[in-house]
Amino acid sequence: MMTQPGELEKNSLLAQILQSPEFHDSVRYQELLRYLVEKSSKVTSLKETEIAHDVFGKSSSFDPAADPLIRSYISNLRKKLEHYYLTTENQFDYRLEIPKGQYLVKYTKGTKNLIPKRIRTYVPAASLTVIALLIGVILFREFWGNGTSFTGGNSAAVNPIWNEFLANNEHPTLIVLGDFLVLTEKSIVAGRTFLRDPKINSDKELRSAVSIQPQQYSKYQIADVTYVGDATALGVSEIINVIRNSSKPFSVKLSSQLKWDDFDNNNIIYLGTLKTLAKLDTIFSRTNLKYNLNPNSLTILGARNDSSQTMNLNWQGGNYQKDYSIILKLLGSKNNFVVFLTGFSEVGVMESIKAASDRNLISRINAFTKKPVDQDRFLFEMISETEGVGHTVFRSEIKHFTILKNTSKR
């Protein structure tokens, strides 16, 4: 019969796990793991409804069949534990695990982590390289297999957002994918490491970081590789299904590659988070919406440029999160059109892409405004409150919609 750790050893193991990077900043996951450990010492079975009530404050009407909240959290918790053991060099006498199909923890005899520290150090960089290669292959196959642009068919648009993009006007379409910049060590080619810092996504932000913390950042430069988020990579196919019906060609660029001529010579569709706007931020800043990334908040300006409403994003629980998805359609300076499909996180970006591609979008907007909207030269701003996991949306509700004037805001 396998021996079990004593209470002191269980408490010590739990404390080590909760102090790790995987759990240190995740209060919700700390609470969940503590709860499961405590329950496992008292009961022989545990139900989703009990976890939903005790940890998440759900009512007795909570239905696990309709709401995957608990299953999602437990799945992410297992991943956090796996990552903790994978990246920790200590010898473990016991490991705390949550077997699949169960919610109670069990303790198994530990084994020495045999993954060398040097290899583990380079895993993130290797992952970024794989992501970049996969995205490159997808984009090449989708867009550049027969040249740098496509010309599509002649079927109708899914909704009036895309009327001008499908019309035979003077401007081709440029799809802009918001990409995350990566840092790398200066003057190192072989064996270089890559670093993704959430605070840095432009040369300007890197220079600011160097001026504030030179010892930490002065040895880094912007790398020659970037990557795009899951929602952008997966959602671009939704947009292609719409604009490929245009008689005009379209092409693709990363936001970090934009040139100023691109803004005047194309109708533009931006897919990505607010963090990855890059040069497009100069256009977004002319709108009635102002965003802040730390902490995340979204402000709607009134007619006098005063704040009429501020939406604060202060609820996140691991990968299950709340976000605000944003759809903006503006008139550019050269009678061209710019559409932003964005949000603070992947779930917000995916919801904006799905909504913009939805044939029922106008019906949803009319239900929100309580009256039919004017679809002639359909320029507008729309914000939806969204919840989901990663790039999967579980719930979305329109919170703000306004028709814009047919002039560009300079």
C-alpha cells in the first residue's frame, strides 16, 4: 500500500505550490486549490455544484451541464500544476495531483525533475519560434501561395459593415494582424534567448523601459520575430470569407510592418488586441473611445470630449475572463474605410470578429437600440461585454452602440 504524506508535509507542499509563479498572482486559483486540498481530507467525493457554490459563490440554480465554468477552471488548474512540476528542479517526495474525471486531490510519490535548467530556459523561445513558423506557413498558404493578394468572387456581404469593402471602389483592402513584439539580447546570434514583456510592444516603450530600468532592459533590443494571438490567427479566416467576395484585391500585413502610405492607399481591417495596435493607434486615438492598459479601462467620450462612461475591466480568473470587445468603423482621410476588430484579450478579439461576420448583427443592434439603425454608409462604434476562455466566447452582450458622422475625425 502506497504511503501518504503527513499533514505537515501536505501543508508544506501546498505552500510551495502557492508561492510559485504559476499561482502567486492568481488569487482565484489559490483559493480553488486550497479548497480542493481541504475537502480532500474530509470527503470521498466532490461535485461541480459544491465547488461552484463554495468557491465561486454560485447559487443553487447553477447547472454544470449548461455552464462549463468549473470544468474550465479545473482543467487550467491541472495545467498549472503540470507546469509547476516541469519547471521546478526540486526533488519531490510527493506530488499533489488532480486525476482527470475527479475533483479531489491525491498525493503520489515524486520523482526528480530530470529536465536540465538550460533546456527549460530556452523552452519559451522555442515555443515562440514554433508559433511564428506555424503562422508563417498558414499565412503563406492562405494569402501568398499564388502571389501577395487575392481577388474573390461576387456573393453578397453578410452585413452592411462590409458594403464599401465589397464595392468596386478605388481602394483595395489591407488586413492588418496585430502582432506582439519580442525582445532579444543584443549582439548575440547563436544561442540567443527571447523575452516577451507585456509592458513593451514598440520601440518607444522599450526606450522608456531602458530609461527607467537600464540595468534590466539596456541589454535587449526588438527581435526580428513576432507572433500574433490565437484569436487573430484563427479569426482571420472569418474575415477572408467576407472580403474574398470583393472584386478588388486584398493583402495582409503585420501591424509592426505598417508604413504611412498604407493608411491612404487601402481600406483597412485591423484584427488584434488593443496592445498590438502599433501605428494604427494614431487613428484609434481620434475616435470617441479612449483605452488604458494598466489597469484595463475603456472610456466613451461625450460631445464635449468629456467622459460620459468608463468601463473598468477588473474581473479575471485565470483563462476564464471578462473582456470588452470593440468594433469601430471609421472614414479615413482619403475617403477610405477603417474597421477595428479588437479588445483587451483574445476573447474580446474573437467576439468582435464573430460579431462583425454575423448575418444577424443588425438584428442584435436593433434590439439594443430599440429602433432600426440607419445602414446607409454604416459608420459606428460598438462595445460588447464578453466572457469566455482563451479565444472561445461563452457570453456577449452589447453595452454601447453609436452611429458616427460621415466625416473622419482629425
